[in-house]
Amino acid sequence: MSRDRAHLLLHPVRMRVMIALGNQELTTQQIGLQLGDVPQASLYRAVAALHEAGILEVVDEVPRGGALERIYRTVPEQAVVSRGDFTSGTQEEFLGTVQVFADLLVSTTAGHLAKVGDDWRDYFYGMRHGTIWLDKESREELSADLQAVFAKYAERGQPEGTEPWALMMAAIPDPMPAVGGEDDAEAEASAKED
């Protein structure tokens, strides 16, 4: 995928539009209600850019106040951000994308807390950070497993009695050397030579 497409997909507002849409069919106004802090002009530009690129499609047009309001959905095969997308730019651009992801986690949490107020303790929250050891084959297996879990729940749609939950995952190589691993053995051997 081209660097331009990666830039399109990984822009902060456009990324939030795609996440807000998820598997839903929404108007720009409905998307805007979910992204209350995004200026209307920025929101309409983001939706237009994603539609023009074929990442969003119009599923219906409904008359509202003398105009036609478009209802959008994501085109699943076009809305996936691949490894190639992430690595098509510079390190600084990649780090910016990671920052957008981290900011999205914080803003989603802040939005939830503002909505539920003092009842926030009544909800389930899950976060985990840990290190796992992977080679290329097991990384690909992990990716497939996580995609399957996400797909299982995304394909359910919006059954009655459910509410939207944000599922945010990241897998990034851990820069910390392994204790007692090869890095330590090499460092010890190097120190002995000095």
C-alpha cells in the first residue's frame, strides 16, 4: 500500500472516524455526536477524504430538511491498516501514529468517564501489559488469533441489550534485553574480553 494511503488512514481525525463507524452505518452527523471534540468542518473533510479513497461507501441517502443526508459504512477490506501501512513512512511518522493510538485510548476513556459519571466503578475494564516471546511464525499466529477474536465479536453486530466497547490492541517489540537471555550472555562475554 502506498505511503499516501497510509497517511490517509493514519490521520488522527480520519482514524477516529473509522473507529467511530466500526461495523455501523451512520451519517456524518451521527459520527460527529461520537466525536464531539472534532470541529464540524474537520469531520466533513475527513469523511469526504475517506469516501473519495473508497474506504467509506454510501449505503443510503435520506431526505432531511430539504437535503439528502448520506449514510456511510466502512468497506472492510479497505479499512484495514496493514504492517506495510505502518512502515511506509518515517520513524517519526510511525511514532506519531502510535501517539494517536495512545491518545485515542485516553480520549475514549475520558469520554466514557464523562458519560457515566460517578457510576464508572460499575463497569468492567481490562488492561494488560506483558512481554511474550515470539518468532516470525508465532507473531503471525498471534495476529491471526487476535483477528479471529475481534471478528467473532464484530460479526455479531449490535444485538439488543448491548453497548459499544472499544477494543484496542498493540503488539510492539519490547526493547528491554532479556534477563539471562542471549543479550546478557553476549554482554558478559564482551565484558570478560575487556
